[in-house]
Amino acid sequence: MTLSESAENAVVLRSISKAFPPNRDVLSGLDFSVAPGEFVAIEGSSGGGKSTMLNIIGLLDTPDAGDYLLGSVDTRSLSRKDLARFRSDTFAFIFQSFHLLDRRPAIDSVELGLLYRGLRRTERRKRALESLASLGIESLAFTRAANLSGGERQRVAIARALASGAPIVLADEPTGNLDSESGASVVAALQQVNRSGATVVLVTHSPEVAQSARRSVVMVDGRLTERSTTGAFELPEPRPSPGGPGRPSRLRIADLIGDAFSTLASRVARSVGLVSAVALGVALAVGTMGVAQSSQAQVRDTFDAHVNRDVKAEWTPRSSQRTGETLRDIERISGVESAGLLATHSPATAQATTTREPIEVVGYSATPEIAEAARADLDWADGVERLETGHALVGSVLAKRLQLASPDLRPVVTINSQPFVVAGTINSSSRLPHLPNAVIVSNEDSAALGRSDRVVALVVSRAGAAQQVAKQISFAIDPFLPSRVEVTAPTDPSDLRAEVEADVQSLLYVLTGISVIAAIFGLGNAMVSAVMERRQEFGLRRAIGARASHLFWQVIVEAVMLGAVGGVVGLATGVGGLLIVTIAQRWAPVFDLALAPGAVVGGIVVGSIGGMLAAISAARIRPSDALRH
């Protein structure tokens, strides 16, 4: 078929104008047409508007004025979705800067256009290998693109155009970065592409390269001058439009996931950094929640072991009231673990020997269980374990004042002229701190101290039973007039413990929230930076048929993958941190198994939210701007 016989032009530009700020006209009233199967070269110096014109032809940019007909379609009426579909169906691009996936095998770059036509991987791989073989570089298929020479990289880009089956190939300075030998091989490859039926529009600043085309035009200051063509010449049978296998601008979910994984795997250092951002947040969340649960258990154990077990009752005894019966009544109360009675008497005199002056002391009489009930620390005489008749317990401070010998020597102290064998010395008492300055005799010997004016019942309850004991003890002591018994009980353990646990939990949950928010912001910032670094890659993807939504979901899927891996790593790190903290504090570690899947899900959520801004940024990338820079 000859040029003169072409039924319709593939590309028609009418009165096209384009300006860039500030008021710089790049194209002015430009008219241009290309017939199907032509090989047209546009020659001109840098900055003359060649690349801008090529971007308009390739639907990467739009004119400010004029008409552009692609076949019989007025491109002004096309939506963004339609533009992506027409780019996928109609155009293949070859750029001066190659725009390959540098960190991935060369064949991945060749397959990229087919990826957005919904072809299965086996079909994509077959067509890509055939395209590479047709250019004699099939041996480079699985070589990392960054390791190829300039000429090899450009031929890979041409193979990408061949594999797509697009009817129109747009080449922007394809020899600009190559030596003369590599440039000649690229021109030969483009001629081969044209002979296969593709329409080729080549932009170049080299007259020699322009002469290799069947037709050439010259652009100066945004205007075209047609070079004369001598006679008619045969055009190859043009490729059908739309061309290429599959469906335009389509992406299978499995391919989306696979492509995202390959991208992350090709950028190991950056991926590790992004995973670390998620893992840190998840680890802090898991660790703080685990510490919260462990500390709650520790608070619970501490309360149960120490707090809320001590109950104290005081009353003025009646003459008819018997101490032994009162003690038994108290011990019958459910929840009482131990109890002792201590009666206060008038001050007494005590002396260790008749050669020393007696001193005034505070005297008490008590039941044998008083030592345990008062939580007293005593040094008992050898073989003695409780207070018995004829014995006395002397406070350690008082013993020094009386210059008493060790209890093991059975010293004798005279109290109100009645001798008592010292059975032990009282070092301290958490419930009755003044005992180191006092003397205690058995309840049976209370007459030696005179009348009792006050009785104290010291009760140790079982864990959690203090409130119950406190409610019943006054009735056990005086069932007829319980109001005269003064009962001292600790705060309700359930309320106090809940308050302490809530405070601890709230603090740790705030820290958890802060760590998660920090992870989201850290990941979001890093992913936005990664998207900006990959602007040209995303611009290329848009140029060969990807929709904005495809790029959005690619970034989201990458973020979800990073989040999932970060969740697993964060879970392991958080559990390890929990073990370190609890072992250091000698706590029993408590870990809710529901946190395990929750950590992974949390990582995915962090990844998704953190990647949202980056995904929006990727979707908004304009291919013409991205590829220009």
C-alpha cells in the first residue's frame, strides 16, 4: 500500500497550540498527520517542542487549542478512563531515558505493557521472549535491567513496544544517550518494527537518524516544515487498531499482587526500612498491651497477697465479757485466717533487777496468737514459739532500757512487782508500730497489769474477704450493741484494684495509641518518598495503559504486604520485649493469644492507612510531567 493510497490517517493534528508558564508558547497552530504504517521522523533542536508534540500524540498531554483526531476519534471527548484505554490499545513508547524497571529482570520491563491488558503470566512471558529474540537479545531476558548497557537497555524498551502489539510506536530521542554503533542498532530495530506493520513516529535532533525514516519533518520554534518526499513508496501492511492481545487497560488481581511483591522484593533495603517502621509500631503496641495485662495480674496478686487482708476492731470491754469466748466468736467468722486480742492497761512499772530503779512502761495483755495477727517480727527464746502464762514479750527498745540479756538466757523482768520470764523481744510490728516500746503478758496474767480500758482485735482475713469480715465482726464481738465496736477495714479491694488497674491500663493504652500513630506517620512519610522516587516508573505505567486506580491499588497492596510482614515481625519483637520486661521485674508474663492475629491485622491496618497518602499521590501522577523529569 502507498502513502497516497491510505484510506485514513492514523493521527491528525489541526491547529494545535500548547504553552507552558510563564507564557511560553511551545506549539503554535501546528498541523500534522501520519498515515497508518508510516515511519515519520520529527527533527529539531532541543526545546523546539518535539517532545511536547509527541506527548500530545501519545495522549500523555492535552493541547490548549486545536483538534486531535486519532483515527476517526476526537480525543477532546475522551475521559481519563478512555485515555488509558486508548493508550493501551494504540501506543507503545520508547524514551531516551529507557524507563525500565531497573531493579528487576529485563523481561519484566518487556511484559509491563501486557500486564495492563489482562494477559496471564504464561502468555506475557511467551510474547516477551519472542520480542527479545526478534531483536537478538533473548539471552538478556533474566539479567537485571540496571546491569545492561545503554544500547541493550534501549533494545529492551523496543522489545516492550514489539510485545505490546500496539499499532503506533512513539520514540522520543531513542538514540540520544547512545554511542553511534548502539544508535545505529536501535534505528535498525525501529525499522524492523515498522516493517512488521507498526506506525513509527520518531523524534530526534540528529539529521542522520531522521534520514533513516521514510518521511521526515523539521520542527523549529513549535512549527513544522515538511521535507519533500520523492515519489510514492510502499508502506507495510499496518497493524490493526486496536492492536495487541487481551483487553485494554485491564489488570488481573493476581497480577497486581504478583507485581507488587516483585517490586518490594527488588527494593530490599527500602522494603526492610518500611517493614521496620510498621514492626516498631506493632511491637510497641504488643509489648505495651502485654505489659498492661502482666501488670494487671501483678497488681491483682499483690492486692490478694498483702492489701485488704487486715481488719481491726476496738471496743471498751464490759466486766461480763470473756476474752476467750470473744476470740472464738471472731475466729468463727467466714474468711478469718487468724486473729488475736490485745488489751490496753494502765501504765505499769518494770525493772530487770532489784538494784536498778523501776521504769514506767506501756503494758498489754494478749492472746497467744497476737504475734501473727500483729504481723510482728520477734526474736523468740530458744524453744519458745508463742506467748504463755508467766511469760512476757518485751519490746526491743524497752529491753535495751532495762538492759535485758538475750531471751535465750531466760532473763526475768518484774512488772508491777510480779516476775515474768522474757519469752522474746519485739523488733517491729506493721500493725502496731509502738510495740517495741511496750511489754505484753498473756491474757491469763492480765490481773498483774490492772483493769483493761480498751481491747483491740487484730484479724488477718483470707484474700478478698476483708470486707465480709469487717461487716460481721462487730456482731461477733457484741451482738446486743454492735455500734460500740469501732471497725477499721481497708478500701474495697475490687474498687481500689479496678482503679489502679484502670490507671495502669489507660497509660499503657495511650502509649500504644501513640506508637501506632507514629508508625502510621512514619510509614506514610516513607511511602510518599518512595512514590516520589518512582515517579518515572509510575509515569511509564500510565503511559502504557495503567489507570490511576491501578497505581492506587498497587501502592495499597504493597503497603498491605509491608504491613503484614511488619505485623509478624512486630509480634515477635513485642513478645520478646514483654518477656524481657517481665523477667527483669520477676513477674509472670501474661499474653492474650488473641493479640497474635490482632498484631498481624493491626500491621495490615497500619500499612493500609500509612500507604493511603502515597497511593493517592501515585494515582495523581501525570505521565507527561513524570516522564519529562
